[in-house]
Amino acid sequence: MWMKRWWRRGVRSGAFLPFVVAACLASGCAVRRAPTGLENTPAPDDRAPLEWAKTEPNLVVVDRSCRTVSFYRFGQWVRTWDQVALGQNPGVKEQEGDRRTPDGLYHISFKRHHDRWSRFMLLDYPNAKDIDVHRKRLAKGEVSRGPGGEVGIHGTDKPKLNETGYDWTWGCVSLMNKDVNELYELAPEGTLVLIDD
């Protein structure tokens, strides 16, 4: 149901995505940190509502550059977690096995408990946009394998790597286990997920 709303608004053509990304970046980690030399000055509030998301019952924003995952309800900030690990290799996912995390709008398509990572929330990567971009890159010879899949948000069996900011996943988003457990309870299947720098 929510996907139809986003597609009608122009996400399919990519017309709406720059607006979504710009809105998220406006509340990015640069805003949260006080400027150098002004550490005792309170940083501006990063909990401002996301006007563009006020019709979304649930939203997860993965900010790759800030290494945070935030949760919103109807555009209102609820919670932010840090100590996030991403794909081992820098850059945006291009093909299967590149160990990179994708960028874009997704949704949680399936949730389950996981023996190794506490909780696992599967994203609908690759979506139609990812497949279209991949098809074009394949035709140009820029990639040689499929787009990949099974990208999700999960906990960690390597907490020290998450704590130190070391990216270790094969393309997923990893949170500390206590944090992913909280997110798992907050975000039902169908929750919109934005992954962006």
C-alpha cells in the first residue's frame, strides 16, 4: 500500500528521490556535532520532524556517513542508534559479491530471529530501480554478475568491530544486538527504509 503512494509520487522515475535525500541530509550528523572549539556549545537539535515523511507510519533512515540508524513515526523522531557497521567495501552496491551496502528506498519485507545476529530484517533489495540500473550497467560491461540480494538489517557477532566503526558486513547494515532488538520491535514488516550518505 505505501509503495503505491511512493511510486505515484515519482520514486519510480527517480524524480522524488533527490527531495527525500536532501530532506534526510538536512538533519544529518554534521548538524548533531558541535563545531571544533565549541564542544561545550549545545549542538542544534537533530530531532526535527521530517515533513516529507509525515504520512509514513514507520520509517528507518540509515545514514552511511554518520554511521547511524534512526527510526521515525509519521515523520516524528523516535530513536537513533550508533555503532553501525556496513559493507566491507566503500561505495554503493553494484553487483553480487562486491560487499557493498546499497543506497536507496527499500522496505522491510521479512523479519526473523537469527541465531548468529539476534534479529534479521530483510530488505527488498534489489527493487525495480536497482534492477533497471543494474541492467544498464551490465549492457555497458560495467558489471559482470547479478545485482545480488539478501541485504538486511541485523545484529552482530562482532560487537568490537561495530564499537570501533569497522565495516565488516557483506552489504548489510549491522547494529549492536540490543539496538537491533529495539528496532525489530519498533519496525513492522513493510516499514520504509532509506539508506543514504
